[in-house]
Amino acid sequence: MVIPSTDAGLYSYDRIDDHRYVERFGLDFEQFRPGQRFVHRPGITLSQQDNSDEALDTLNAAMLHYDAAYAGHTLFRLPLMVSTITVQRMFGLGWKTFSRRSRIVRIESINLTRPLFGGDTLYAESEILEVVADGTEDSSVRVKLHGLKADGERVAEIIYWCKVWRSGHGPARVGLQASRAREPRFASYRQLADGRLMEQTGLFFEDFSPGESFVHTPSRSVLREEAITHALRSFDWGSSHHEVDNAGGTAITQTWLLAMVTPLTTRTFGRVTANLAWTDVEFGVEVHPSDTLRAESQVLDKRDSKSRKNEGILTVATRALNQRGDEVLRFRRALLVYRRDGEHPYSAANY
């Protein structure tokens, strides 16, 4: 059994009361110190579709990124991943540690040392070089950001300065009164043998107790353009979902609402093997573009799996509210969840 690190009070949840918790992401400025090394997980597998989309959307005329016939005659033999995809993904992969970053102030250097192609999986690691208390609400942190492939080969190094909010400043987490939940099951990192802190997401089956509730963060705002796109790609061509001048305004399809709310729960239920069933799916007030959705889940029941000794089954009730506090959706779900003390893919994948 791997014991999570509780180094420097790094936990993933705040306690609202004895049975209700709220997810938290990102360290405050005061929690950073020189010498810390963070291993960001999970990684992301890049695709040639990502490559083509990025090049076309940004008017990138370098045909090496999307013309395979041309790329086959170059040193690389394959379409080379757009460099700025690597940069964007490397910064994005660290969001669980750097969610309290208010902005990037300066990038000292970007060095791309190895090529990336469609099918490669990119990982990121961060090393804290300096912390400078500026006497402001957000203070300065200097970071060295490494990009690596799944085999450990280093493909990029970025050194940058950013501002990070101090404790008690910056955007409110969810507007709830809460205190740090200092329990080993809620540790946001586990410490590796060499001292690096590897990010952890999701609780194991043993960590859940019936009656506990989890407020999921971040929330999710809905945009008109994506609402239309999802309706069209779902073959839901009813005019109310894609005609902008529809008398009632563009409405969100109920199936996409379900598809938006369910992933909001995956920070707590991140160690789920599979969804087994949804029941009692009930829709409340209609959701429109510009609405913001927040979800909360309660564990109703847990039991051993009869056929899978390394997993257990949770029954969970989830409800979603809009920014006005109106309920837009509720449902129950049966989840198959990995046990910490059983075989699971995290250790095999070095997560």
C-alpha cells in the first residue's frame, strides 16, 4: 500500500462540515518553496488531428504539420507536432498544482529538444526555482517546466515567472465556508522515493463512506457555439437547439447536459473503472448558453464486487445547479471503483 504524502499540508479537499467536502485545486503562494518538484498527472496523448486543427486555426502555413506527403520527404518522415501545442499542453497539464496562478508574467526560455508526433503521450513536471514575496495579493514564483514522453525522454524545457494568489486572495473557490480537510485519503500528492511530489486525482473505493457529499470544482459555463456543435454532432437537429433566432433562444440538449455534468464529478470519482448504470435521471429548469453549472454528489451505498476482487461498487446521487441556484439535473449512478489495496493500472503506469 502506498501512503500518500501530506507534505506541507497539501490536500485536495476542504471540509464544509463532518460529512460534506469541497474539492480544491492549486496551491497558494505560501505553499511553494524552492526545490519542490511536482510530477503532473495524467499526461495527454497528442493526435495528428490536434496537429492539423492547431495549424489551420492559427493560419500556420508550415506544411510540415499537416501535409504527410510533404513531411515524408523531410528528416522527420512524419508531420511534426506544432511547437506551440507542446507549450500549451505543458502548461495545461500542471493545472492541478497551478490553478491559483493568476497569470504568467514572463517566459525566460523555451527549448524544444526532441520532436513530437501524433500518437506520442506528453507528460509535464515542474521544479520551483524561486519564490519572491512581492507584498501584493499575488506574488512571484519562478518555475522550470519539463516536457517528457511516456518513455521518460525529455522533449522540452521552459523557464518562466508567474504570479500566484496568496492565501485568502484571488477568486473565491466556490463561496462556501470551509477548512482544510487534513486526512491521508485526501492528500493531493504522493511522495516518490526521490522526493518528487506526484499529483493524485480521485479517491479509491476504501476512501468513500455512505452519507458523505462532495462539492465538485471547477464549475462549467456553457457557450452558445459549443451547444450548437454538440446538437449537430449528436444528430439532434431540432431547430430549438441550433437556430439562433429561435423564439425561445438556443436550448441545451438534455443528453449533452448529462454529458457535461457527469464529467464534473470525475475529480473525486477519478478512479472509476466504469459507469455501470444511471437511474432516476430527472431534468429541472432548462439550461441556456451563458449558464454556469455546479455539481455535488452524495455517496448513498458501497458494496464489494462479487466478480471483481480488486474493485467495489458505489451508488452515488448527483445534482447540478445553475448560477442562480436552480436545479437543472439530478441522477443516480452505479460506479465500479478500484480498490487501493488491489491490483490497478495506476501503479503499472507509474501514476
